[in-house]
Amino acid sequence: MTFDLFEQTRRPDSQLLYRRNDPNDPRLGELVSASPDVYASSQVVLLGCPQDEGVSRNQGRLGAHLAPDEIRRCFYRLAVGTLAEHHPLNLFDLGNTIIQPTLEETHNLHQKIVRQLIADGKIVIMLGGGNDVSYPDCSALALETGDVLAFNIDAHFDVRADSPRNSGTPYRQLLEEKHIKPEQFYEVGNQPFSNSPIYRRYLLDQGANICNLRELQESGITPYFENVLKRSPNKAIFWGIDLDVVRAADAPGVSAPNPVGMGGEDLCRITELAGCDPRTRIIEFSEVNPEYDIDQRTCRLAAAAIFYCLLGFQNRN
């Protein structure tokens, strides 16, 4: 029995689907579809989860609930570019998960939606919201495929031993509920001043992999990820990308700004690599906070990173 995606999500606002109406300069808003009758033929599905209750529980600054639509506003204004030169990606926007009275109920519903998308053979681009959404996203992929390689590309480990759940707990939940195996879990881009040594020891004791930002820069982004991907036997890959992994100069609009993170161009290289791997099923962007953004800088970066995902997907074909 299938799950009715369209009863549990709200269609994207048509005003966000930008149209320039210039045949010489088409935009992504003219490429995407949002009508339920074309869902079956789509390959890539955008989905938002516009909530920041988990951020509030984690004592963070609020505003991430605005991110899915503000990222869309920037993304759909981008030029189609080289995406128009090859086989079309059949991009579909499912809209946003309908937010429930509690975070736990929202997660339960969102997990069912994402699991159905995976069962339908879609590649999912997920727009948070707080980073707590990694729990329903990655667990949905694990429940459907049973074999997941997971990346948390983030300044923070997000393995807090907190109850109730919040934006700092998703990967501890995933590990302890055995949705992901520690040896197939990679914490990438983290900062020593952003994490407790207790949580670092927890990850190492579990057998998880940690590569902080300096180590990533020294090894090189492309060689590091290519080596991990080459060695991985997994059938499905989850990429969780918290925008606070990027330096505040490039991404000021996040829940927890990072003074010395990676550059925006580095993030786009990672998302293109993610898109290129045929096992990638979910690429998730979280913790964009439009309330604190400057000239849409962070939303524009997230939009550019999604564009590079699509370039990667296209290279598969």
C-alpha cells in the first residue's frame, strides 16, 4: 500500500517558481514541475520541512523554518545553464511537509514521505529546517534500502545525549537505533571549538569516522571523498549538509555562524561529487536561517549548491 504524498504535503507557492519568459535565457523555475500528474515521470524531487522546533529545543536562534521557501526563491531564479544541454532531469517540487503539533509527530510524518519517495525511485533534495530533520531523512533511507553510507558535513557532531530530541541529536538517534553503522558514518568538516570532547570520544568509541575541517583541507576535498566513496560497499548514500560548515563570510544566515568554516566554492564541489555518485539518494540542506541572512547570501549559496548537485546527477547520465 502506497502512502499519499500529496495529502501530507503543501504544494510550492507558484510565485516562487520564477519565470523570465525569455527563450534565450530560461530559468530553473521554468524547468521544474509541481503538478501531481507528472510526479511519476520525475527523477529528482525537492521537498521542504519548514520547522525549527528542534533548534529551539537546542537553544539556537530561530528562523530556519523560513528556509525552504527562501532557498526556492533563489534557486528558481538561477539560469538553466548547461543543464539544458543534455538529457533533462525531470525536476519535481513536492512542496513542504505539513508541520504537526510536535517535533516527534512532524518527524514521523516526514519519514513516511521520504520513505515513499525512495520507494518510488526518486533522488531527494531536502530543504530544512533544523538539522534534526536528518533523523527522519536518513532513517527513511535506511528503512527502505537497509544499507546506508552517511555523511554529516557540519561544524558540529550532532550526537548530543539530550532528551527530548533536538537539532543536536539526530546522528546519535540514528546510531543508537542502528539505522546507520558507525564504520559507515563520516563526520566531516567539524571544528574543535564547536564540539565537546565527550562527544568526540563517543564517536570514536563507536567506531565512527571523523575528519575535521583542517584535515579535510590538507587531504583535499576531491581526493578525500573519492577515496571514501571508492571504498564504500553501500547501496545508498545520505548526505547531510548543515550550512554552518561554511564560513560566516559566505554563509551568515545560519542558526550557529562559523567564523572559519569552508568556503562556498568548497561546498559546491562536495555537492557536485555527491550528485555524481549513482548511489546518492538524499542530499539534505539544513540550518539556513533567513532571519539572519545578508542580501540572501546563504540562501543563494544553498541554491548554487543544489545547482551543482544537479550537474552531478546529469553527469551520471
